[in-house]
Amino acid sequence: MKDKKSKTHKNKHKISSFFILGNTILMVLVTIFSFQYFNSRFKETQKNRYDIYEKHYAFISNNREQDFWNEVYMGALKEGKEQSIYVERFGNKLFSDYNKDELMRMAIDAAVDGIILEGDGEYKTRELVNEAVNKGIPVITVLKDSSNSIRQCFVGINSYNLGQEYGKQVLKLRNQNTKRIFVLVDENSPDSSQNIILLGIRETIEKTLGKNHGMEIKAVVVNNEDDFSPEETIRDIIMDSENVPDIMICLDSTYTRCAYQAVVDHNKVGKINIIGYYDSENILSAIEKGIIYSSISVDTEQMGSLCVQALEEYSLTGHVSEYLPVDTKLITSLNVSEYYNSTTETE
């Protein structure tokens, strides 16, 4: 009887030992598997979080026309990633707002590998561009040039051709009652591009109608002192009953937005025709509704991409074209639906 109990006890002990051993082996296998799984996931996460770049470029623009510059920057960022280059939107994540000159100073002090800059005609900007280049940092100006600086390349639109396109739109819009054509220009842009656009408009009209066409083509300076200044300036223009324009030509997206909003707010739709700039959703909608007659769109992605390509070409060869043109497209009521749909799909 005792031998039977002893055997039963030994069998239970063996079963218990096997069970414990099995659980231990299982726990070890689970631990090893878990470690390998989480280690691989960690490495994958780290790989996704931290990309390795060979170069660092700074992208600097003003604080106006944010939608436009965001699109240009995304074009530069995409092109940079394809070439293992990090394009940083300088000043974008800082607590304080810094102007272009201050951001240029930061980029120079940071010794970045290249700078993409919205240029202008200011003396200070020119000096900073020259300083950067003299310190071995190539500079590409975009949309607006920095005249007389030693920047490597300007990526932008042919101002005279742009003026010609605006002039053609005026010719389509005008009638016997058209007397005043106002071209809204930036008071803080002393470079020659706006004058060249104005020249293109005037010469295009004169080639068709002759010099005695009877229309006043006038550059009207817009105050850009703060975010609300353009709205106030454009509102004052359309509310001046003695000098109200028949056609307003807007040379940037902010003026276009302010112009069509003012026309709507003050019941001037159909009385003042707007020829705009850019292709935001609101501008496209205004074209569909007949508030804006037409708008000239810039290939913003191409613009950003060309900036990076120019810096890379200069880095590799020491040479690059002084000017790289960007494609434009005229948007009217005839093609706005197609353009709007393609823009939405891209987004």
C-alpha cells in the first residue's frame, strides 16, 4: 500500500516537474520572441523617425502669402528628400516671428550648406546674400530676385511675359466704357520686376490698340505695414467713387483675396473686374462664380524643386544658370473646373 502511494507521489512529482519545465521553456521562448519583436519594431520606428541627410538647406520667405510659400517649400522638401538633403523651413518652429534678414543671419551663423531665399531689392538683403556666398554658402533667390547681389541663381517667372499675359486679359475684358486699369503693387518691393510687369501690360495693349487707347493704366501702391493693411488699402480703392477702377490687376495672392472679398462686401461684383494671381481654393471658387475674371497660376512645386536642383548643380559643378524659369498657367471660367479637380486630387 505504501509502495503504491509512493509511486503515485513520484508520478505526480514528475508531472509537476514536466509542467514547470514546460512553462519555463515557454516563458523563455515568449520572452525571446517578444524581445526580438519589440527590438525590430524599435529599429523600424527609429528608422522612420530619424532620416540621415547629407546636406542641410535653409528655406527663407516672408510671413505673407503663407499658402503660396508652403506649396513652394513642399516642392523643395520633396526634391531634397529624393537627394538625401534636408530642406528646413527656417523660423517655422520658433516662438517669435523673425524677419527675412534675421533668418538669413541665423542661417549664415548655422553654416548651412545652401540657402533658398525670397529675394527683394533691399540693401541689407543684398549684403547678407553677399556675405553668405563669400562664406561658401550658395544662395538661390526665388520668385523675387536680389538685384546686384552675387547670388548663384534666380528661380522665378519672366516678369515681361507675365505682364504680356495680364495685358491680353485686359484686352479681352475691356469695352468702350473701360477707363481705369489699376495694377496693385507692393510698396516694400523696390526691385524692377513690378515695373517690368507694368511695361509688359502697357506694351501689349498699345500693340493692339495704339498709344491713344484712352485707358489709364496706373500702378497703385498697397500698404503692407501689417496683416490688415492690404485689406484697408484695397477697400479704400474701390470705395473712391471718383476714381473707382474698371479693372484691378493683382500681382500676388494676398491682393487677389482682399480684392475679391472687398468687391463682394461692397456690392461691386460686375462693376469691378479682377485679374488675379495664384490658385488657392478660394480664388478658384471666385473664378467659378464670376467674381474674378481670370488668374495666373504658378507651378509652386516646380518652383521649389528647381531651387534644390540649382543648389545641387552648383554644388557639383561650381556653375548654374543665372535664371531658371517656372511654368505658369492661365485659369479662366473655361478651365477652372478641370484645374480645381486636378488640384484637389493632388492634395
